[in-house]
Amino acid sequence: MRLPPICQRYPVILAVIAQVCGAFIVGQVATPDLPALWLGLHGAIAAAITVALGGSRWWIPFQMLIPFAIQAGLAWNLPGWVWLVCLVVIVLFYGGGVVTRVPLYLSNQAACQALVELLGDRPSPRAVDLGAGFGGPMRHLAQTLPGGFFVSVEASPMTCLGAWLLARGFPRRLRVRWADLWSEHLGVYDLVYVFLSPEPMPRIWAKVQAEMRPGTLLVSNTFPVPGEIPERVIDLPGRADARLYVYRR
Ligand SMILES: C[S@@+](CC[C@H](N)C(=O)[O-])C[C@H]1O[C@@H](n2cnc3c(N)ncnc32)[C@H](O)[C@@H]1O
């Protein structure tokens, strides 16, 4: 099933709708005295609806926990600062996506392996992941292509810290930068990888055109560049719309 564009752009709307459906199906909201079984059922239904409607699997634990969190908030009568701390933690993990409206969801192994194959014939490939999350794609390239140089650029502080810690094993070949992706100059790269949202794609393409060398590649997971015909489309396992769009500069 294809989601309405508003839910594709703001997955949180899908999550809220799924929570409301969960409460409706269970017939109860997370009141302080509701048994854990009902809360678990509510969360499981919300998670199932989210994934069935095309939401990322990363929503599953959040959707499962939300009824318990609401109940805890009601039962313990939490002070205002607790909610403030929650907000700060969310910003630390998701803040990078506020401007570009890009949430955190991660590339799967098949996507990472496809990048290896796209770069495989270059003796010392250079690639960058703009909006790198925990840095999985570039870490995979650093592991698989020892002659290369790879950069992960991530704006959310805690996510970037996670990527940086995970990159410790590859000190010279893998860099993690805490930065806005728009500040990264693309002139040195053979391949630029993005997994963002429809929103920034026209600007990403303009940046590629302005900065990348002819013959180099832009690879976008899931979100095509509007109005441009990709050189290749690589289907990925998982979501129905999961594919890599490969554009040659
Ligand atoms: C969908 S995740 C993709 C993670 C990773 N590229 C992967 O494929 O596994 C997108 C990431 O981009 C980050 N992001 C969004 N806007 C950004 C920006 N302007 N600069 C840097 N990172 C950004 C978000 O914080 C999020 O971690």
C-alpha cells in the first residue's frame, strides 16, 4: 500500500495515526491502571499498522513503548523537566533532520553491498554519505574496500557520536564529520550517497551538478531526483519502494 505523500514526508503522522488506531482497536487508552497486557497489545497493533503501511521497521520499538510511556507519565505525574529532557534527547538524535525533514532510518546490507559493487573497479575510491546516521554505509565500504577513503557527514550530535565511535577501527580510511551536509564540498568524491527524503533532492542534485566531477556518481536510496532519469535503478529487499537510484554526473 502506498502512503499519502504527507505521511511519507512526515512519518510521525503515520505513527500517530497508528497509535490512535491501536487505542481504538484495544478499546482503551493508556490510563494509569490499565494492565501491561493491554498496553503491549496496543503497542503491537500500532507497530504492525505502521510497518504494514510502509513505515520503517525502526518505528517498531518506539510504537511498542509509547503506550507504556504515556501510562508512566500519567501514573507518576512526572514534572515538566522530564519532558524537557526527553525533548533534548530527541533533538540530540534527530536534530539533524529538522531542516531537511529527514528522520533517522538506516540503509540495509544490500544497499551497502551495492555501493561496493558500484565503486569496486576503482583502485582508491572516495565516497561520502551525506546524512550518515550511525555511519553504516561508509563503514561497510571501509571494511570491504581497503584502498579507499570514506566520509560520513551527520548533523545530529548523538547519532554522529555513535558513528564516530563505530568508526574507531578505521582511523585513516574513514572519517566522521559532525556537520551540515550542505557544507561538504563534493569535488573530491567518486560517489556521493544519500538516504534522505523527497524534500532535499532537487537541491542535492544542484549541488552535485555544481561540485562533482563528470563521470562520478550520485546514489540515492529510495528517493529519486525529480525530473532526472537515473543511469541505473537497483532494487533492494525490504520495503516495496526500496531501491537505489544511480545518477552519473
Ligand atoms: C535516513 S538517515 C540515513 C542514514 C544513513 N545514510 C544510512 O543510509 O544508513 C538520514 C540522516 O541524515 C541526517 N541529516 C538530515 N539532515 C541533515 C543535514 N542537513 N546535515 C547532516 N545530516 C543530516 C539525519 O540526522 C539522519 O541521521
